[in-house]
Amino acid sequence: MARNRPDRTREDKKGEILAIAQRLFLQQGYDGTSIAAIAREAGIATNVVHWYFATKDELFVAVLDSLQSADLEEAKGRLTRSAPGQGGDALAALLTEFVWRRLERFGLIATLHERSHHSPVMADFHRRAHDRYAEYLERAIAHRAIPAADRKLAVEALITAAEGLVMHRASKREAKKMMTFLAERLLSSD
């Protein structure tokens, strides 16, 4: 039975729905999670979820956006603490951790890629996610001695490699090996 909690703000309710959805999507995947299950756990009627998120895809994207934002904030903090003179090893460590975090959420990322072909909401988020990753990586290599004309290509190569490692479910060892190789080769002019 849905419970009425008038003392909660709209943003509180939305945040609770998002937190429950995140947990369920991570545990059960997109297909194994229903709006009804999310509503049940939140103690609200199913239609209330739709007041905040029109579709399951919109809720899924909100979860992915929240996860990506948190990951990028953490990664930016590590990047800030990484001194420019540390060379490829520090960058390789950042990139390996970046890939590994994506691998931990393989099911969600695979769903995003699959549904992006059919869902404009998912396709739009996928483009925005790549843009945000590109911005992060541009910062990561900004102080490196890569010619300005090559930076965009270097970022695209790193994103493509990271996405390939995730979609092929590479091990942490494989991710580290690939990211170390790329950091040393692409960014060796430090």
C-alpha cells in the first residue's frame, strides 16, 4: 500500500525514487527492474514515479547521469592531485580506474548501448556521456606535450579504447595493460 508522506519535498521524493532505482538497476539490470517494483520499494503508487520520470528510459538515464557525475567528480579530484610531471604512469592509473569503474557497471552500459538504437532518450544521453568523458580526458592530457592538433584524436583514441575494453569485458589486468600502453605511447612526450 502506498504511504502518504506530505512532509517530503518534491526533490526529496525524486531523490528517493532515483536512489531506489539505482540500487535495483545495479542489482537486477534494466530488464529485471520494473517501475512497479521501484514504486513498491518507495512506498508510492506506480503513477507517482511517472510524475517524476515519464518513462523507464528517462529514469534509467537519470540513474546513469547520477553515477557518471559522481564518478567524474571523483576522477577530477584524483586528476587534480596528479602532478603534471608524473608522466604516463599516473595517467595510466587514472585511465585504468576509469575503465574499471565502467566494467563494474557493464550491465547498465551494455543496456545503454543496446537501447540507444531505439530510444532517443538513451541515444541523447550516450552522446552527452561521451562529451563529458571527452572533457575529462582533455583535462587529463592538457598539461602533456601533445600537439594541439593531435589532442582531439588522442582523446577519441582513449575513449574508443576504454569503451572497447568495457564492451569486451576486459579484466583489470587487461585494462591496465592497454591504458598503460596508450598513456606511454600517446603521451610519452612528457
